[in-house]
Amino acid sequence: MIALLRTPATAVWMVLIVATAATWTLGTSHGFGNHTLASAVILLIAFIKVRLVGLYFMELRDAPALLRGLFEAYCAIACTVVIGVFLLA
Amino acid sequence: MNAVSITTESQPPVTVTKKIPGEAGVWIFILGDMTVFTVFFVVYLVERGKNRQVFELSQQTLDKHFGAVNTVFLLISSLLVVLAVRAMRITARHVAQRAIVGAFLCGIAFVVVKVFEYHERIAAHETPSTNGFYLLYFVLTGLHLFHLVIGLAVLIILRSMAGRPALSTNQWAFFEGAACFWHMVDLLWLVLFPLIFLVR
Amino acid sequence: MANKVELDSGLFKAAVWSGIALIVAMVIAQGLLMHFIPPPSPALSAEELAQRFIDRRDEIRLGCLIQCIFWSFWATWGIAITVFIRKMERSYPILTYSSIALVGGGYVFFILIPMTWAVIAFRPETLDPSIIQIMNDWVWFDFLFTWPPFALWMVVIGLAIIKDHNVPTLYPRWVAYLNFWCAILIFPAGLIAFFHTGLFAYNGVGAFWIPFAIFFGWMIVMSVTTFQTINRQKEKLTAETVLATA
């Protein structure tokens, strides 16, 4: 079973856990008065995590260019739009 | 399918084939669902923009710990689903079944936390009709929960499929597609949690 | 001589076209004539709502007569798909019978819509406005809140396609996933019970426009793919007959 875990996906999983912890720290810190920058970073990290899940868990890394392209486009567009609306709304 | 061959002097060619995880049809569903949720994310941020104070104050009543714990549950469940698919590929059926059960239990844990979380809100008279924040909080997390419950049903199907001696091509397509659906449920929460609980 | 399997593609296609006619009639009668697309806001006062029925009394009566006719085609359209579900299943047709039950229930919900509006428009000036209000609310709930059997039918269709034993499958497999997705997407229609205004009121974007667009968009996609399936089946049967008699 350990052999089954010897795959890039497991390393990615650890990155995701660390990223979650980083997001938590950023999100619960009370130091900065203006939380806007931290929130934008939190959202950016979220979409990086989304991309990692898609590429490594959903195995889109080995998918045909069209499908992977669609997913990457989604990540890029969604990330931009969400952070954009957050900053501008 | 595109195949790329790499040949070295003494070795036979190594082919790297590109493969659609599951099948094409499932991606209409998954990408479509992700798009719908993204529209809701934008709606949330637009409403927040119109009611900054209400959203900030209401957000503070949520317990972030619940959300964080749920994120960990889903990440663990996704890793277990990855494990299950890999196990199925080398026909380690019992490992696959146990991994799926593990993922299922993580999903149940998520539901339990969520029910508790909702209960706390409702007991404090914070319901979807209270204000715009709670409306979107309940609708967004509720829609996600709905998908998660469907995912749990799908995991039950996967567990029984994992018990079969062999899977046909179509069954494999469904198995992988269903695994991707579960990862989507995880993926959506990875955005939902920070968006609703942490972003301010 | 081998048994000849016949497919009356003319009749079959007419059944699918009846569904298209249903959509066109709805846009014309319910939308243009009766002004009930989109729904009047649930936040309107009873008096304002009653006035609408009094002002457009004649248009509503005529539109309802038309709609009672065209909603009936839900049955013929739905059964065309059901026939294919029968062909996708093997001997114990649980999905087929579920499909028949769900389709059959469907047109009842649809036809009660114009029937109720026609009853309101029968003598609206004599009615207490709050009676008109509750009957109108009832109609919108009948239209939207009853989404579950329709979602369930979409799931039945999707299951039938996923489990289709034919080679090649009667419908392309992506249609199954589209059905599963649409089944989930029309669920917000169930939120109308909780809101009088906003996104999830029965005239709101979330609870009306999205499920409405998804549902009738789905009907169009299913109609197109069913036409294609009829054509493929017709060709296949013609080829088999040629082989058998050669």
C-alpha cells in the first residue's frame, strides 16, 4: 500500500495541507488593520490549490491538450475574476 | 489520443499516451458545475461589495475551525480516492475498497460537522432570511453539501464496483469519472472555505 | 424470412417535434400573450396582482386555452424518449416504467397551470384579491416547486444511457452526464418557498430564470439528440433489412 502512495499526488497532497495551514494563518491573523492584501493572497492560494487538485488528483496532467487547456483556462479566468471582483466590488 | 514516442539507442520506445480521465461526457458535468459555482462565488462577492458591514459582522459569527477541519477531512478523502484508483489499476481490490470506505467516512465526518455548524447558526437565529450574507452562506454551503451527499452515494457505488473481478471499459470510465467528481467536491470547498470564512 | 423490426420514424419524429411546439407555444401564450414570463413578483400586493388579472382577462383566457393544448405534448415528447429507454434496457424494464410514471405525472402539473389561471380569469372582478393571490402563488409553486419528479426523470434517462447495452449506444454517453448535471441545476426552484424577494423568489434569477433556462434548454438538446438517435436507428434497421433479404 505504501508503494501506491509513492506518487507525485502524495507530495502534492502535503503541499495542499501546508497551503491550508498558510491560508489559516493569513486568514485568522489580526495584525494588519487592512486585511485586503491578505485576502487577495488567500484567494490566489485557493486557486493554486484548485489547479493542483485538477492536475494531480483528477489526473488532468496527462489529459489531451484540449481538456487540460479548458481546465487551466478555468483556473486562470476564475482566479482573475474572483480576485478582481473582490478588489473592485 | 495522441502518442509521443521516445526512443533511446538500446531501449524499446517509451510511449506517453494522453488519456481523458473518465470519459469526455463527465467533463461537461464537472467543468459545467465548476462554472456554476464560480458564478455563485462572484455573486457572493458582488453582494458583499454592496453590504460590506453586514457581511463583515455576520462573517465573524461563523466558527472558522469548523471550516478548516472540514477542509482537512476532504483533502484526506481525496487522497484516499486517488489511492483507490491506483489500487484498482493494479487490481488490489481490497485496498481500493478500504480506501473508498475511508473516503466515505471522511465525507460523513464533513456532514456531521456541517450539521453542527448549521445548528449553531439557526439556534442563534441566523437563518437564510436574516440577511444577504446568511442567505448566500446557506445556499452556497448547502449546494456544496448537496453535491457532497451525491458524492457519498457515488462512493457507495464505487465500493461495490471495486468488488468486481474485472471492469469493462465503460465501467472504468465511470469509475474514474466518479473519482473526479469527488475531487471536484473537494476542489469547490478549497475555494468556498476561504471565500466565505476568511476573506474580508 | 427473418422478423422485420419496424420503426415509424415519421411518427417518432412528430412526437419529438411536439415537444418543440410545446416550448414555442409557451413563449407565445404564457410570455407574449399573458405576460407571465417572467412571473409577477411575489412581493406585489394582492390588489396589484388582482388588477393584472382583471386588465389582461381576455388575453389570459385565450393563452390558457392554447396552453392546455400544448402542455399535453409533454406526454408525447416524454414517451418518445421513453421508447428509447426501453431499447436501452434489458428484460425487466424498471427504468422504462419509472420513466412512464414520471412523464405521465409531468403533464398533469403543467396543465394545471393554465387551468388555474383560466379559473382566476373567469370572474376576477368578483373575487377577493387575496384569493387571486394565493391561487397565483399556487400556480408558480406548481411550475417551480415541483422540480423533483423532473430531476428524477433526468436521472433515470442518464442511468439508462450509462447502462445502455447496445453497441454503439443509442445516445452518446455525454448526454447521460448532461442529464445528471441538469437534474442538479434545477434544484434552486425549490427555494421559492423561503423568499418573497431577491434571487430565490419565484421571479428571481436563481429560482426562476436559471431553472427555466436549464429545463427548456435541456428539452431542446434532448430533442436534437433524439432526432439523431431516430435517424441512426432507422439507418441501422434499414441496413439490417437489406442484409436479411439479400
